[in-house]
Amino acid sequence: MAVKEQKTLCVGVIGCGGIANGKHIPNLNANKNVELVAFCDIIEERAVESAKKIGREDIAIYTDYKELLKDESIDLVHVCTPNKSHSFITIAALEAGKHVMCEKPMAKTSEEARAMLETARRTGKKLTIGYDNRYRPDSLLLKKICERGDLGDVYFAKAHAIRRRAVPTWGVFLNEEEQGGGPLIDIGTHALDLTLWLMDNYKVKSVVGNVYHKLGSKKDAANAFGPWDPEQFTVEDSAFGFITMENGATVILESSWALNTLDVGEAKATLCGTEAGADMRDGLRINGEEMGHLYTKLPELNTGGVAYFDGKSESQAARECRLWIDSILNDTEPMVKPEQALVVTEVLEAIYESARTGKTVYFK
């Protein structure tokens, strides 16, 4: 019996900046079920350069995403633009009959994110958000541990996104109008998504938050990416949230690009349950009590173990791309559901609102 050949999906990439060239384009180009057919960027040279990097100068180049979306051969698009344009580009792509992978966060506001979700439901097209930290080996193993019930009822968690000095100084990261915020919406969003997903808890009761502009005004500051311009630093440098879930669970979210601390960690979670706990602070660690004694387990996450053989390895970005493409080909749900990403955006927005008003934000 002949094996049915899988369809090749034609893909367009909108936004040809760092995240597109560093993650999306290389992994799409390496996927055997994908053909990259169009690149779009408001700066034409960026799109042209992206095509040259993968040796594909035959790719169609656009500076207007609406023109790209007119191409009926395109099955899906990846939206890799600043946060401000995530919603309207995604909605236009869904309306044009394309499946969409939109980079994180889902949108600048929860209203925009809800409109994206509603459009995906109405058009029947798939929508996912680029929360690629779910695809790490430690994340996938901890998810299975949680699903098996090893931790019991997880009632306290921390979402970690702390850098000592690593403020992104390129692009529009420091522009509040374009991004909607700083480290909270940039890296805090990854930590929160990972934590809520591991807990499988998306029912929020209330949020309290604090946002700080403490170090952004410093000139000639030490920074992994070079000194920032205080005049351009219009977003917060740190933000923290206290989230209470409907079932009484507590989640503390900590995010910063610049903080005077040695306790750093990014896109990591700490979970405390009735049966055991887990954290990603120094690799994946599981802790608990057994037969009257405390224990700490350190799962081995390497795929090798045999001399001269490393085993089959796959980066989190490659795994994200593969599973996303598979969900379209097999008509299954994507691993990152837009309903989940919407809750993340709602919580981030609530932290900013609470910090601005000094009040608790209650969810309906």
C-alpha cells in the first residue's frame, strides 16, 4: 500500500528582525513539510537580507503585509513584528484564510488578544503563540510529572524572569508605545506562560502588581548589550505580580532586565504541591518526602549516555516549529492554545493596571 505524501505548507514571514532570523526562518527552512515563499518587512532590505541568509533569493519580497496576504498559495504566516502590530496583522491573516503563529506576547492588550481569539474561532484557522520555553526538555518532563500527579495539588508557584543587567538596547524594546511595556511583557510573559501551563491552572481570581522605573535613568550603565540610552528607556526596568487563582493557589511573578541581585534566572518556574515540589533553578530538581526522609531528585535530561553517542537532540525552537506544523497537517490542537495565551496577556495587563492604580484587579 502506497504511503500518502504529506502536503507541503507554503509559509510567509511578516517581520524580518532578530526573532525571525534567529528562530522562525531557520527552523521553518529546515522543516521538510514547509516551503518558505514570502518575506515581508517595512524595511525592504531586511526582507531581502533574510532571503539571502538562507540562499533563497527567489522568495517574494513585500513591504506591505496586506499584499503578502493576497497570495492564495500561502497556507500560514508567522508574525514576528513588534507587539503593537501583533493583533491587527494576525487578524488580517486569519481573515485571509491563513493559519497563524504569532510571536509572544499574544498582543499588547487583552482586548486585542480577545479579538485575535474570536477571529480564529470564527474563521476556523489555527492560531498559536510563540511560547517556545514549553518545548525545553526540562519543561516537557516536568509537565509529565505534573500530569501524573506526582506533585499533588500545586498551591504555590513562582515564575522567574530576572536578569542582573541584560537590557535589550536594539529595536523597539525600550519603546512603551510599540511594546506595551518592558521586562514584564518581554520575558515575564515567558515565565508566566510556563508556570500556568505546568500548573494547568488558568482561572484567575485577582492580581496585585508593582512596576519600577529605578535603574533605567542611569547613564553608561554596565549591560550585557552595551549601555542603554536613558532618554529612550520609556518602559519599566522591573515588575512584580502577586496572582491569586480561583482555587486559592498563589503565583508570584518576578521580572526584570536590570536588578541588583545575584539570584538570576529566566523562563523558569518553582512549583510547590501537597505531595512534592519542583524547580528549574539549577537544572530540574524534584523535592519531597519519602518514608520519613526528605529527598531531592535530579533527572538526567541528556539524550546520550553511551560513549561516542549523543543521541537524537532537537532544539526547543525546532521542536516548537515541528509540532506547530504537525498540528496543521494532522488537524490537531497546537501545543500553545490561544485561550491560554489570552490569560497570560490578561494577567500582565492586570499587573500594569494594579501598579498604576494602586488597587487589586479582580477577574470576573
